[in-house]
Amino acid sequence: MMAGFFAKLREEVAVTLPAGRGDLIAAARRDGQVLSEDYSDGCVHVRALVTRPMAGRMRKASLPSGAR
């Protein structure tokens, strides 16, 4: 029951980050669950299930959609 409650407090986020932002990827692993990582051309596309504050941090650091 408790696990279900906390799972609802998480949201899925899909962002493209500079490869140098490994700190955010590590935080996403600690905070929730990284669903996928795809490294290409100095960027990493990450899909993760994280808390809302972490999702906000990741979105703020995200590159524009055409930057990849």
C-alpha cells in the first residue's frame, strides 16, 4: 500500500542533457528509476521515473529539442 502511494508521487520525464550532467543522471538513479539512457554526440537522452522536484531539475537542465 505504501509503495503504491509513493509510486504515484513520481512522474516520467524524457529529456536530452549535456553528457557532462552525469550528476543529474546519478541523482535520478538515487531519486527514482532511470528507464533508458542513450548517449550520442555529447548528449544523453534520458527517460526516468522520478519525483516532481527532480523532474523539474532535469527539465531545467535539458537542451532544446533540436540540439541533439
